[in-house]
Amino acid sequence: DHGCAHGQHGLCGKQSLHDHSIRVPLVFTGPGIQASAINQGLCYLTDLFPTLCELLDISPPGSVQGRSFAACLQDSQAPGRPWLYLAYTSVQRAIRRGDWKLIEYVVREKRFQQLFNLEMDPWEIDNCIDDPMQATLREELCALLEEGRTQFNDHRPEHGERYWRSRASATWGTCEPGSFRDQKPIHQHLWAQAAEEC
């Protein structure tokens, strides 16, 4: 199962797209699997079934939507998925590509973004969204967010349609740039509002 916040970012539970609430430890062992190797490739839990099918040399059913990452288990340098599209109800969306994650959320008709370098900042404390050096990266990740909406049919009525509709009419919210260590009251206030929207 994925993680759970215990006070990180002022949260308690699984109601965010920070790694403490979505990252799943994944350990494999068996014939043909490289021993003691670590692969940092990205995957979804839905990729587990096709991976097991490939390792067992059987064809997965046609209804399976995941992709096998068996190559990652046999070669620690093999790439996983190039990026991940993440969603939490009708409140948050995110893109993870390499070491970077863009989180976006809409609260009370305001749109907010956070940008984290997970290699340098694994606890997702220092928001780089206003760093001019990351402007191009931000644009690229925003474009992937739109691509993910289409690829994963996240415009359906359940949660996706509601999120994207509220995003389209939202105005940009403001939050002082810099470390969340210095923004704790603001951050807690925003997440409290997000919780009310769920």
C-alpha cells in the first residue's frame, strides 16, 4: 500500500500527492531478477500484473492497461515509465518526471502549483515554482499534465471533469515563494481548504 502523512506538510492521512502519501515500496526477488539491485524507474501499481505475466512467460489479458517493467528487474539501468500522471479526487493533479514533481491544486476558485526536486529535496519542502531557472521545466510539466488528462481519460464525470472545470475558471492564487518551513501557517490553511472541498 502507499504511504500516509503523519504531520508532514501539516497533514495526517493520504490526502495529498506528496511522496509520503503516494510512494509504494516495491521489492522483487526470484529467478532472473538482479540481486541487491536498485532501479529508480517509475511505474504504477497497475504495471505489476503485466510484469508478473512477462516473468512467467504468459500473455496478459487484453483488458490489462499496465505496462511490464520486467526489464527494470533484470537491469538496474533499464528505464521505467518516462513520467507519471497522478490524481487525488477532484482537488489535485501532479506529474512526476525524473527527479521533478509538479503538483497542482484548485482550492476555492484559486489555482496553486508546487515544484519539487525529489533528489535534492525528498521531503518536498522547498517549492521551486517561482524559480526563474525552472520556468522551462514548469512549462514542460504543465504540458505533460494536459497530455496525462487525455491519455488517462481524466475528463470523465467522477473526479476529473470536476477538477478540470474548476481549474479552467480558477484564478492564480499566491503563496510566498521559498521553503514551506517558513510558510507552515499558509500551507496548513491551504490544505485545510482543500480538505473541505473533498
